[in-house]
Amino acid sequence: MNPPSQGPPGDLPPEEFRRLAHEVADWIADYREGIEGFPVFPDVRPGFLREALPADPPRKGESMDAILEDFRRDVLPGITHWNHPSFHAWFAISGSGPGVLGEMIAAALNVNAMVWRASPAATELEEHTLDWLRGALGLPEAFRGAINDTASHSTLYALAAARELAAPEQREVGLSGGPPLRCYASAEAHSSVDKAVLTLGLGREGMVRVATNRVFEMDVDALRSAIRRDREAGRRPMAVVATIGTTSTTSVDPVAAVSEVCREEGIWLHVDAAYGGPLALLPELHDLFHGWEAADSVVVNPHKWLFTPVDCSVLYCRRPEALRRAFSLVPEYLRAVEEGGTDLMDYGVALGRRFRSLKLWFVIRAFGLDGLRERLRHHLELAGEWAARVESTPGWELAAPCPMATPIFRWIGDGLAPEEADAFNEALMNRVNRTGDAFLSHTGVNGRVALRLSIGNIQTGRRHLAATWSRLEHEARALAKA
């Protein structure tokens, strides 16, 4: 005979949760304070963690104390510390204290802002916070914002709206039968544009890469020629993606001239400002953004350079009705009951939507626009100092202009052949990264390997960059003698 039921199994008892939450909060505070005590890049090999973990899940529950201990012992040693002030790979980011607190509360609330009634405050805080940000960036009020996870999805959604306008019949009949659609972006544009084109079913041929000039900006004459050739061949131009802050070199396309082409041709302009967008907060850099106000859509990632924990990508759309037409499918069980509320699910693929705006709201309020501007200017100053150091030191050269805070440079030694310099720079990066003192990434510039040092962490200061430079110099000299 089974024993009488004592009720359904529950969650952690409140007092145990309280004790553990305090412990975790203390650990987070200690981690943030002591982040420089960790190697930026872990000394582990592929498969290290899977070998350490049991092959099968536990049959009976385990104590959270044991789980936290295993996290510290097994998981933490394999973390690449993006919060470290000497993390300079890809685009350096940092989850600031206010943002981390916002993320913690959002996790506790665990709401899904899919339709207004699913979480009215989450929906309206997202709209209001993005209105704040839009105004601070200098974008027109016509732009409506929504938060996605990354710029990859924001760009996908923007191009889906462009397809909706260029070929509205495809919503019903699919891609077959109509003229092939074309999307244009510079040779320096992010690979997420290609992925968006593939996802939308346009094929590899639907992505047209446009040549750039000597400073890696889109060649507008080449763009015009590409569009003209496609029209003559019976293809249908759909959208142009211009970039403000490319991934390889942080170059800036001539958005105003590109927007004029798009206006003449009647095609959608999407501006990828995922990295560079926050610099629009600085009045002295408004020239970098000339023309973006005429775009149909713009993406800006607060998780790249506004100190907001990943993930938080903002898509602004001048024609939100096109975005809504591309995605809106409302089953009866999600039909709006109240009038006047926004159903954010209608502006992308995802039905489930995290409360991402809370952490961004916390960051903007905690630092204020002046505080954010101060931090951005500091990073630009540090980047300028790094570029000047490279130019003044024998054996090094800048591989590209530095309009933002990611210097692109390379070791050329004393007359190394280009192929030898390529191999040297890649080996140098790997040597530096393996020390755990700093972490850099690389790119290709004019067919040659170059190093990227991104400065975007809220804690990065001159002493960190001085230490990274010393490590680079030391490893370069050692490698040259090897």
C-alpha cells in the first residue's frame, strides 16, 4: 500500500533559497571584484568538461551546495572571461553591475512579454526604454524599437520586412515563380547578412557583395552598377545593408550616399550599427551617422558597447507595419482582448520574449547619458593611444584606420615577407592568448592577417593596455628569435 500523498513536490524551501541566493550574490560580487585574478583564456583542451561530468544525469536530486561546488571546481576553470578588462577579442563587452542586477531580477520574475496582457509592464518598459535610447541616438521618432537576442536576428527580421515590401506575394505563394531577389552589402559586412539571406530562402546568389574603397567603405558607384546589372538581368533588388562599424576594421559605409541610391531605386535600407551605434550618443561623432536617419531599419546592440549583459539587440524600424506583416500570425488563444496594447510577438519569429529591457533600463538610469558618454569617450581615447603606440614602435604597423575603439595592427618585423608576416601574427596571437594575460582575435585585411584589439570593457584602463602591449612585445621578440 502506497503512503498517503503529502502534496505535490515543490521548489526549494524559501529559507534555503534565501541562504543560497545570498551565497550566489556574494560569489558574483567576489568574482566581479577579483576578475583580474583569472586567466582571460582558460588553459583547457576540447572535451575537458565532458570528461569530468558524469555520463548520466542524477536519478535523485542533489544538494545545491554540491552543485555550486561542482560549478566552481569543474565549470569555472573552462570559462573565457569576457568580463576581464584584458579581454580584447571580437568586440569586447562587459556586463556592468546595474545590468547584472537587472538580469537577476528579470530571471526571478520569469515573465514572457509575447503579448501585452502576458506582461504589461515588460511590454511598456521595452517600448519606453527604446524610445529613450532612440532619442539619445538622434534617430527620428518614426522609428519603432523592439529587443531581440542578437544582431543576427535583428538583421534577419529587417530583411524579412524588406522582402515583404519587395515581393508581398511571397507571403502566400512562397519563393517559387517570381524574379530572384537580391540583397546588397559591402565586402566588409558581417556574415550574419549572408545567413539572413540564406534563411529567407534567397540562396547564395541572393547576396551581392559590393566592393569597398581603400579605407574599406562601400563603393557607391559599384553599388549602383550591381543594382543596374541585376535589373537588366530580370532580378529584383530588395535591400541594401550599410554598416557603421564593420567587424573586421570598424569602417563606416557612406550611409547618406547609400540611402540616396535606395531612395532612387525604391529599395529598403538597413543600417547595421550593432557595434558602432552607441557612439551616436556623442555629438562630436555625428558625422559618422550622417544619413542613418533616412534608413528603413537600424540595429544597435547595447550588449556590445552599452555595458548591458548579453543578450540585448535593438531593432529600430521606420516601417513597423511591414515588419508586422512579415511575421504576424495570431491564433485565437493569443488574440488581443485589450485595445491599445502592443503585442511584441508580431515583430519577429519568437513567441517567447525575455524581459531584456529591464537590464537596459537599469544601465541607462544608473549611469545616465552623461555617464555613458564619458565611458565611450574614455574607450576612444585609449584606442587612439594604442594606435599611436603602434605607429611609433619599430616592427609594428596599423593595418587599417581606427575610427572607433578597435585598433587593427600587425607585426611586420624587419622586412618579413607578407606570407611570413601572416604566419607570424597568427602565431603571436596564439602565444599571447595562451598566457592568459590577454585575449585578442584576428582578421583579414587586404588578404593579410592582422590582429584586432577591441576596447569596450567598462573596467579597462591604461594599466591593462600597458600590460597587454608589454606581453605582445615580449612574445613578438621571443617568436622572432625562435
